Amino acid sequence: MIMHHWGNDVRFHEQARENNPYVYTGDSPANEVMHDRLVQISRYVDEAIVQDYEVYPYVERYYKKVHVVPIAIDLEPFTPVFPKKDVRRPLILHAPTNPDFKGTLVIEAAIKQLEKSYDFQYLRIEKMNHEEAVKLFSEADIIVDQIRCGSHGLFSVEAMACGKPVIAYIRDDLALKFPPELPIVNANPDNVADRIKFLLENPETRSELGMRGRAYAEKYHDKKVVVDTLERIYEQLPS
């Protein structure tokens, strides 16, 4: 057997704040609950999978081995539509699926401030099914994901698969753990307005990042690529 952890199920509160002053852990259980669960699971399961090195430290002491396997998606539904360089009113999207965790209040305060000086559209992806959201992706010029966690999530991967530039927060101490061609524009609550402003002012960069994002999704997050990694992990598990 192998266990797969995703983040909030194991994000110990104080530990998360050691390297990240912005992180929100209100959706994680109490430390004691997470510890007890991990102790119980690791009695029977020797190895675990996490999606990145932000999650890795929370579980490494409980398992004999922890594998880092990127988020996998089916690229088929995501047709890349790269941002046009001559668009008159860029469209910015944000999905506040968990506003506190993602930093929605700060993001939307930055949007409101920038609206005073720039002509663009802003839409929240909410109250729609996934198929509708993906259709909206194709119209976007900039996508803002989560700016508090310290790593990107599934929304960022889907946005890159659609050929869109993505803004998210990647912790400085984790940046080198990702592939060097990660095209995400790094932003935290202190500078997200400046990062959005930069993309608004640079349409050629938006287009370039969109193309790099699609290539990144194909190379690291395509389910056909990730499944090979999973098979190798399963094959070496003790019988």
C-alpha cells in the first residue's frame, strides 16, 4: 500500500509558518489529530506520495520513504489559447474556491486598486461546473491562483495547460525544488499588485509565459507522463 497526501490534511500549523508568514492553515485539523492519523496510517503503510516539497516536510518523519510526484491532469480537455498581444481589455481570472487559503481578499483589493489606472476585466470563477470554467479559461489573459500557500495548486496547472500566464506564490526556499523552467509569476500578498501590473503592461510577456506554461504542463503534469512515475513507484513497493 501507499498513501497520498495533498496538503491541508497534513499541514501542521506552526511548522507551516516557519518558512511562510502568509500561510493560512485554518482548514487543517488540529496538530494532534493530524499526528495521530499519520501515526496510525504509517503503522501499516511504509511509503507516501506528495505533490511537491511544500507538503514533503510535514510527512517525511512518519514514513520510511516519501515520493514527490507532480499533480497529474488529462490534457485532452485543455486546448491552449495563448493570450493575444493586441487585446484591448485583458481579462483576469481568479477562482476563490477557498478564499482564505488563496488570499482572495488581498488579490481583489489589488485588482480594485489597479482598476483606477488600467483598463481590464476581472471575473471570479465560481458557481459554475468545471467544463464551464475551462471554457472561460480560453478567454483569459492572466490567471491569478493562490498567493499564501507557498506552492502552486491544480488551478495553476490547468491554467498553464490552457496556455495562460499564472500568478502564484512560490516560497523562496522551494523555488529551486521545482524544474528551472517553471513559468509561474511569483507573487505574495505584499507584491501581488505589482505582479499583476507587470503582466498588464507587458502583453508580449503574457503570450510568452502562456506558451511556456503549456510546454511545462505537457512535460511535467500530463497524466501520460505522471503515470509512468507512479508505475515505477508501485513496482518497487515491497510485496
